[in-house]
Amino acid sequence: MRALLLLVAALPLAACGSTQALKPAAGKPMPVTPYGAAQQPAVADLLTPSVQARPQRTGEVLKSSQKREPDPFDLPPR
């Protein structure tokens, strides 16, 4: 019964996302052109994260492990 009540309570939250295209607020211009850019970036360019912001994972597995050196600052609590 609780699960059903929780589902009914969460249903309106699932439908609160907007499906319209993003546009600047009324009366507000697009951000200024970045220094050194040839032209103003489009909205899709501004919403796409750069490679530095979202790096790809590598499939390289750890091939050789090294023993950790003892840490002189790793002290037990008092």
C-alpha cells in the first residue's frame, strides 16, 4: 500500500520536465562572443560539454600494481 502511495505521489514529479527548445529569456541577449572566436556560438554549442568537462573513460586495465609506501601522517585517531 505504501509503495502505491509513493508511486502516486511521485507521478506528478516525473512529468514536470520541459520539452521546448531553450531560448534566452525575453529581453536578454545571448552571452557575449568568446575572445578569439570567429562568430557567436549557437545554443547547441553552448549546451554541449567540452571534452575537458566530460572526459571519456579509458579501457586500459591496471597492468602492474605498486606497493604503497608507508604514510607517516596516517595516524590512528586519539
